[in-house]
Amino acid sequence: MADVVTLGEALALLGLAPSTTDPAVVRAAYLAAIRQAHPDVNEAANATTASARLTVAYTVITRALADGQTGPADPPTPEPDPGPDRRPAPEPVVITVDVQVIADDTIEVAAPPDLAFAWLVQTGHVVGDVTFLDRSAALLQILVSFVDEPVCQMIFDLQGRAARGTTEIFCTIDSIEDRPAPPIDAVTRFVAEHLAETISAG
């Protein structure tokens, strides 16, 4: 499992200047680095660790940009989420878990983050190969290949919405070949369908 990295370390890992603010520049730097480091193309003993660390760095930078941080300062430590997963367990009840695609790259699950993450990991094993996961950061990476499409890397970033009792799953997909990845909206729907099946089967 990759170590937690600061924003400054993440920028250095991807060879980016502290003043970088363009998500497209960050994405291009990440793809260039992961194409060299990924264990599918790199036989070095530390390829898996290096690839995971690059993925964590990419996530740290994109989250920082989304929060409006443009300098090298480390992101502030988030306040603990007093969401439903930290409350005493309620009496068991039978519920129907709703899974919806709410944007081209976002799935909403009517469940707290710990449950949503567990179901997503199970789904990841069905649709591809889980290559990295970090439960504390709610981050999952899988390697997947669709028919007539290049081998791709998918990253899932989970965010709990305590006020609504739901979890949003943000999806990204990048080809590790020289061909473009399939459209993100189609892939998001595909994952949502399999996630709903995983939850129903559970």
C-alpha cells in the first residue's frame, strides 16, 4: 500500500511546479508517469508500489485543485466525518439500497462510505483486477479491458454525504495504451449496473 503523500511531495512525484493549476496538465503528467511505472509495462520489483504512489499523488493534487489550492502548501487535515458509519449500530432493518448514476462520472449509493467501499471492491474484482486500494482514503484502482478497447486503469474516489446518508463515487478512466479509453459515461453506467448486482447478491 502506498504511503500518504503531501501536496508538495505529490507535485514533485509528477514533476509539476507548485504553481500548477490546470487539471489537464496534471492528468497528462500522471498518464505519462503511470505508463512507465505500471507493472504491466515495467518489470522492476517496485513497479506496483511506484504505480500506487503515483495514483495517490494524482488524487492528492486533483483534490487540492478542486478545493482551490494552487500553492505547494499541504492540504488542511479534514475534520472527522461524524457520519452514520460512526454512530452506534442501529437495530437491523431490511432496506433497499439505491444505486444511481447522477453525472457522467459519478455514482451515488444510498449507503455510508464503508459499506459502499466494500461493495465497490467486490465489484472491482468482477469487472477487472483490483491493483490498489486504500480504505482510509476511500480510494480504489482497478485494471480493466473491455472488448475491442485498450487496457485501462480506473480510479474510484468515494465521498460520504452524511446529511443525505449517501456516498458519491467519482470515476476516472485512463488508457495505458496508445489508444483512447472508452467514454466515461458508458463506463460509469457499466460499473453502476454491476455494483447494483453486487449489492443485490449480498
